[in-house]
Amino acid sequence: MKIALVSPHFYPSTKFGGPVISLWGLCKELSSKHEIFVYTTSSGQKEVNFHDNFSYKEIHKNIKCKYYSELINKYFSFYLVKNIIRDLSDKDLIFIQYVFSYTSLIALLASIILNKKIVISPRGSISTYGINSKRKYLKLFWLYFIYYPFLNKIIWHATSVVERDDISNYFSNSKIEIIYDGVNLKDFGCEKNKNINKILDLLSIKNQKINKVFCSLGRLEKVKRYDLLIQAFERFIEKDKTSCLIIAGYDFGQKKILLDQIKSFNNIFLVGHLEEEEKKILLRNSNFFILTSDYESFSISTIESLASGVPVIISKNIPWQDVEENECGLVTKNDISSIVSVLERSKFVNFKPESCLNYVESRFDWKIIANNFCKTFLS
């Protein structure tokens, strides 16, 4: 079958976080049996031929992509709008990413005109947190005046039970299917004997007293609440000078604020964006992954950490609350004292890497996810 994926950004624009990484993984798995056609924009691309807005680029076997240049960055691509009906006309399924993007609106309207099967993945944007974070009334207008009239034509794709419930709060009678994001376990792997020096050498960290690493991966934006995590870690290392916190990710407006917080501490590091292999070195050799977000609809970095055999510490705002009962992580409330407490608890637990890997393999392996996707949306 021919699947059209429409998104404002796509691989290799990994600066936009988990959804881009997850989409790339899903497309690669689906491409073994189906043809994938991606329609996206130049947003986040380092190298784009702005004079080539009509030809496909085969970026993987059975995955062809058109990177349409944007005349106004993040706001409008004339070429995408001009060509969308022709692009989608012979496709069997239209898979739309996000809801508050002009690419989503254009793809929805074109799909309705063409009478296509439509699946929309909000990627966490239809949630109380996402809607209230900014432009609340504009977003509500989009939901109720653009999407609501066509609910009978839309299948919603939720990546977790949390996201399903969020969508249902706004569109209670709509059709919602849960298909997790996934990982390829072979891409990660587990270090039986962790070597913290690999991390210290990779990131040029000179503190040789460090013998325990807590790491976090994610864009530097408010929702991640790195401000809380840093304050909590500052308290924690008052008694434990041999632990360090490493935060990796692109800056989305919070870097300067966070640097001002940590300037007097030698055990907390903001290291910027890491390439894929660098990220794997960090994950494999860390003792814990920690994420204290105010909201996550999925959190691929949590699953990647578990796929590396690394236990996680996550806030109650992240879907995977069963990590404790599956003996591969700890869960905390999202306030400073609770985070300090869970950091202290981490000293006295000994999670086995096998428990982390088993948790991922049974739920998030790409073969399972792609099979569920096909059964749900392509049958």
C-alpha cells in the first residue's frame, strides 16, 4: 500500500525531538512491506535545495520524501500547498502529524476533497497542558471549527493511554486508536560493565571524582522542568559529591536561564545536542536516566534509556508509571523535595538491565508496533 505522511518537519530534523525520531523508526519498519511518501518542509534542515520543490528524494528503501522550502520559516510553504492534492491523490492512507500546523490543515482539507482515509497523530498537542501553554483561544478555535466538523472522517492516533484520554477530553465521540512509538533494541544495547570514563572523555568533563552519572535527554524548554531537576540535584549533591547530572538537548529558549542556575556547581553539565552514537555512549554508561517533565504524551528518550539497559527516574506526568512494578525505574512527584527524595532512593535500589530490556521488548519493539499499525490502520 501507499502511505503518505505529512508533517511540518521530518528526519533528519532531530532537533524537534522524539516525534521526528519515532516517525523515522516507524517509516523504516513499515517500508519493508509498504511504500512510504513523506511530504514535509525545510524546517530544521541544514541542507535543502530551495530550487527543487518537485522531485522525491529516496532517503531509505521504499521511503521517498519531498522537502518543500518555506517562504516564511515555520509558517508557510507555497510549494507544499500548491502540490498537496496531486501528491496525495494516489495514496491509500494519509497519516498527518500534529494539529496546530498549516501543513496539518492543508493535508486534512486535501484528504477530505480526495475522500482519503485519514489518520491524525497530535503528538501531545491535544492536551490541557499543550493547549494552555500558549495561544489557547486560537488552538480551541482550530479544534472546534476546523477539526470538529470532520470527526467522522478522522481516526486519531494516540501514542499512549494518557494521550488517548487527552484527545477524548476534547473529542469524546471520536475514534481513537493507541499505537505506541517504538525502538529497535539492536540499535542500542546494554553495557554489562559501565565505563563512566567514556562519558567523561566524550564530553571533556575533567572532574575525576565522579563515579555515578544521572543523565537526561530532551529539548531545553519549559515543559521539561529542568529548573526543578537542577535545584533538586543541587541539594542532592550537597551530601553526594561523586554524582553528576548531564543534560543533553537542543536549546528551545531555556539554556541561558539554566546556565545561570548551575554556574557555581561543578557536577551539573549542559552539553547541548548529541549525535546518535554520542547519545548511545551516554545512555549505555549512565547509572540512571531522569526526566521530570510537566507533561509528556510518550517520551521516547525514556524508552531509549530502558532499551540501553538503564533504569529511569520519571515524574508522574510521564505515561510509564508501571516501571516501578516492573523493577526498571522509580516514579516521583514533580516538586523539589520529592525529586531529592527519589534521588536518595536511587542509592538503595539495584535494577537489573534485563528488567529494563524486557520491559521494552514486550511493548515497544518496532516489529510489534509496525504490525499493530498495519492491523489498525491498513486493514
